[in-house]
Amino acid sequence: MEKKLNKALDELISFVKNSDDYKKCVEIKEKLGKNDEVERLVKEIKKYQKEYVKTNDKEILRKLDDLTKELEAIPLYSIYNIHLEKVNQMIDIIKDELTKYFDNLLNDNAGDLHD
């Protein structure tokens, strides 16, 4: 059974990795990594996120919002997020279905324990 489960999981992973949206995410992420402006904004956002967590300062939050808007205004970054959202939706659907499957499996077997 373990081999069947591993094979099924490998197939699910392959399905996601072979999807057009995943491939686009990988392609765009590589391009974004070479974009100095995107790299600068991401570093600044991370820095301000850490500061905000420590201080809860509203001025830092405003700066963080401004930087995020600036990053989201970059078309390639927006396209990346669209594809990433679709990949995340696929993963969420798979996760939900696996959870339902195992819940049903365990609940059906739980009844066997009382018999």
C-alpha cells in the first residue's frame, strides 16, 4: 500500500509541476530574480516586515504598504502572482481532497474498532 500511496503522491506532484501555471511561475520567478528593482523592493519589504512585527509601528506599516504597491505595479510581478495563485489553488484542492479521503478512511475504520 505504501508504494501505491507514494506513486499516487508522485503523480499529483507531477501534475502540478507539469501544469502551465507552475511552469510559468518558475520561468517568471527566474526573470524576477534578475530584476534589480524587484530584488530591491523584496529586500526592503522583508526588512520592514521584520521591523513591523517587532514594533507594530503604523509608520512602518505605511512604508510597507507603499513598497508593496510599488512591487505590485510591476507588470511581470503581477503576472507571476496570477499564476502563483492558480498553482496555490491546485495545491489547496489536492490538500482538501486528501484530507477528506483520510478523514473518511479513518472514520470508517474507527467504526471497525468498536465492533
